[in-house]
Amino acid sequence: MNTQSKILSRDALRHQVEQWRKSGDLIILTNGAFDLLHVGHVRYLGAAKALGGKLVVAINSDASVRALKGEARPVMPENERAEIVAALAAVDAVVIFSETDVRAIIREIHPDIQAKGTDYTTDSVPEREAILEYGGRVEIVGDPKNHSTSAIIRSGATRSS
């Protein structure tokens, strides 16, 4: 599957998830802005994939990133963020969503597992109740939250080698 073919509309994602389920695959969902991809993102997505199954990454639209993080964000437009995330081997599908949280997508595709980063606990995940409504589960994955796009931007973004 090439990078562009991993980027799906919500309708196409629902269809793809149905096909994966018919094949017996678990569905893992994770989400975020993924603005300025960094090693923390790569480790987080790798850990989510290691839960076993098809990894769907829901990426916040430009408008929802602005609503969550302020007018200066995102640094990169949604289509570019989606393409970069889709290029990662751990990722099976990417969808862009306009809401400020992922509850609607959870209710549309009923992932078996919602993977969230270590800045959460299983009890603090905002969408936890939406997952539990149908018997899904939340897993906390990735390394400690030592990396963030906001910190990269504050530090001046680049360092010389």
C-alpha cells in the first residue's frame, strides 16, 4: 500500500475497517495533531502498532489544531501531516478529522483499542467513555512525554549538528 492510498475519507475508513474485521484483524486507533513529526511520535506509533492489529491514525484538521493549540498552529498543513504519518511503516490508515476530540470516529469505527500517549492515564483519556460504551479498551503507550512539537517550536526548532 503506498502512502497516498493509506489516507482515507471517513467513509472509506469505515469500509476498510469492515474489511479488516472480516479478516480477523484488531483495530487500533490513535489520534493527534502530529505537527512537526518527532521521535516521540515515531515511538508512540510504533508502540501502538505493537499492540497487534491494524493501526488507524486520526489526525486533527488544521481548524481543530488551531482551536486546541492556538492561531500559530499547525506549522504544517493537514494534508502534509497526513502524508508524513502515512509514510510510516507502523501506520495502516490515516484519516483527518475536524472535531476537537476523536469521539465521533470512535463511534463510527468502534476500534478494539484506543492507544494514547504517556501524558494520559487510562482514567484521564478524554474519550474513554466512548470506547467503553461498546466494550473497547484504552491502552497507554510510548515513551515518557519528553518530546513535543510545542517544545521544539519554543526552542527555535533546529539545532546544528
